[in-house]
Amino acid sequence: MTDTDTDTGTVPRIDTLTFFDDLATAMNGASAAYEVLGDVDMDLGVEMVRPGQGPFRVRLSFRGIQCTQVVALEPDEAWPTDCVLEGPLDAWAAMFADVRANGHATGRQTINSLTLLADRIAARGTDPLGIDKFFRFNQTVQAFLDGAAGVAPAPVRATTGEGTP
């Protein structure tokens, strides 16, 4: 997501720990919606490759019907996860824009479609059973990501005059 997108105040900034904390809060406050999807036991990594800067990396821990932990990871830190979803920031931004526009991801913007095609966002890992967890629990992951439809946009920020917000 570009700074321009964020500065319009129409979309949340997706490459922040705060954004994923907000998604976890939304999930944890909607237990009835997640009960029908069943319990999850998975640590999922998300990596957004940002042009001209280091990647944004976060680990999400899902236990039962809750997201129990959201932890930022440094670019060189090991992935203590079952699976990692990795793709360029613009692919993630397109998915979240679709979520915001429709209340949930549609068509080829669902995380399942994106990872099955693997041309923009890929599911990867060192253990095939860990990768399988993502595909077993992808409806819960999609519901978690669809929580972005209700996340408040980032406020408009003034620039410092040096071209950075």
C-alpha cells in the first residue's frame, strides 16, 4: 500500500502490527462467527514484500476460535510458524481493497485463490504438514482477513515537509 493510499484516510495501513492487532481484536470479539468454522491450532506467518524497504513480517497464533498472539518479526528472524503467506505489498493491498469494497474477499482475491495460483501470494514452509494446516484452516484465515472490512481507516497524516508522513 502506498503512502498516498494511506493519506487519503480511506483504507487502513496494512503493513503495521496495529492493523493485525485490530484484526485479532475483531476475531476475538466475534466468537459465534468462528465457532461454526471450528477450532484452529496454527501459527501463521504473513510477509509483505515492500519495494525499497525491508519486508513487513508478522506471526499470528490461532488457538481454538481466537487469535491469541500477534508478533512482529524482524527481517532476519527465523519463522517459528507452521506456514508463511508471502507476497508483494501491492498484492496484499489489492486483496484488502476488495475486502473493504465488498465486506469480504471475492473471486480471485480470496486468500485461497491467491495461494492456489501462487503467482502473487504463496503459501510456503519447510514442513508439508504445516502448509497443509493453512489449507485446512483457510476459511478461518479468510474470515480473519475479512475483518479488515470493519477496521477503521488510518487517520489522515500531515507530512513533515520532507515527503514522509
